[in-house]
Amino acid sequence: MFAHNKRLQYTVRVSQTNPGLANLMLEQFGGPQGELAAACRYFTQALGEDDPGRKDMLMDIATEELSHLEVIGTIVGMLNKGAKGVLAEGNLTEAEMYRQISGAGNDSHVTQVLYGGGPALVNSAGVPWTAAYIDTIGEPTADLRSNIAAEARAKIVYERLINLTDDPGVKEALGFLMTREIAHQKSFEKALYAIAGNFPPGKLPGVPAFSSVYFNMSQGEGDTRGPWNSDENFSYVSERDEQAAADGEDGSASVILKKEESKPLKQMADRTLSDPSTNPVTGADLGMMAETTADSALSSPEAGSAPASGKKKTR
């Protein structure tokens, strides 16, 4: 059950309208790193969670993300107020109106015309929100890591938006939202490490022969050693022969077919067999032959002379 409180989680004070900035703010409203995506991600995880502590945490954070959606949506609405009225009432000339909502090279005219300046569920490029943004897989040790990364990405987007505005009220509200991403990262990381044996994700262990091997597949200038591939943590493999067929076999592929499968497969293979001894003439060959003939005609000594009849040669 949800109950809405009309007070925002953080006070929004916008000192001047700015439809271009409003359009950019939509990234955190209907974008892949935005608040709706976060709320849906954690809400669905909470519904499927069996651990009471994680379920409570996920529901708390999902609900808070909805409050953040309200804050960022309110900012979008406030920034659009000026252009919204002008566009609705047609108080300016067409040219002046267009310049006002599409100035400084922004794309706010798209959201102004399509959505009337309201906080639409699209990103800053006008791409509609989609449930494909939700990457929950139903395994806490994987989902919590994904949640940590999602909060980190959202924080970076907020940082970039903060750097785009000099409006002190907008900066403060965005700073609050950015800081809450940090708090959520901490909660998710604590919850992850509260699970004993949280790595590797899931239940099954890795195959010991391969779980601590680092294949140096990209070789050349720039090869670098660090804790991610050090001899202390990994068996470092650079030899190409050792990288191929790492299982010690021949690295080929095979399948065991039933008798009723192998016969039609052989028939198809025989029917589509290539003849390497042929050199068939193709459409491309014919086209090249025609082009060569035309070029030869144009480059011949007689190509530029007039016919015996005195009529001009045409092409």
C-alpha cells in the first residue's frame, strides 16, 4: 500500500525558467539511469525477495526513488513553466516562440510540442522509457552488484547535470539526489557483503582450473600488469597455443547425431557441396566486363572521330 505525501522529499527552488535545461533533466526522469528505472528495479526485486532484511531495504529504497522521481519531475516542470504558457497561448510571433524553446542548440522543442512542457517519461533525446532498463535477474548476489553499479551511474549523471546549471536552487536539489545515490550504494554494498559466500554470484563454484586464470588476449604496446592480472592473483597466460583449447583437448567441435538426423544432414551437405575446381562467371564479372569494354571504346583512337556520314557521335 502506498500513501502520497504532498511535501517533496527535498525543497525545489528554481530561480529562472530554462526549457533547454529541463530537457536535459529528463535523463533522470525517463532515462536508463533515472529514478523511475531505479524504483521499478528495486520494487520488483523486493517483491521476489525471501530475505526479510533485504526485502525491507529494497522496498524502502524503491519507495524513496519514487520520491526522487517526484523531485526531478518537479524541477523539469518548473524549468518549463515559462515556455509552457507562451507555447500554449501563442503570445509571441512564430519565429520568436521557436527561438525561445529551441535556443542554445537544445532539443527542448520536441518535448514542448509533444508533451506541453510536462515531465514526460522519455530521456533527454526523446526516447521513451522502457522496461528493458530493468536488469534484475532474481539472484541477490548478482542483483545487488547491479544495483551498486546503477547507483554509481546515476550519481555520475547527476554530477554532469550539476555542472550544467548555475541555478543555486536546482544545484542544491540535484546535490541532494546525487548524495542519496551514494547512501544507496552503501546500503546495497553492506547487504551484499552480509551474504556469506557472496562470490562468485549464485550457487555453483567455478571450475578451479580456470577460475584464477588471466588470458592476455590483446597483446602489444600497452600491455600492463596490475592486481587484476598479477601473478599473485592469477595464472597469467600469454602463449597463443595455451590460450586456444584451454581444456587440453584439440579445440574442435563435434556432435553425436541420431541415425535419422545424420542421413538428411549428409544429403543436404552433398546437395550444397562447392566445387573448388570451377571459376563461374558471376553478375559482378559481367558488370566489370561491360565496364572494361566501355572504357576501351572511349580510350580508342577512333573514339573521338566523327563517323563517315558526318553525323556527330553520341553516347
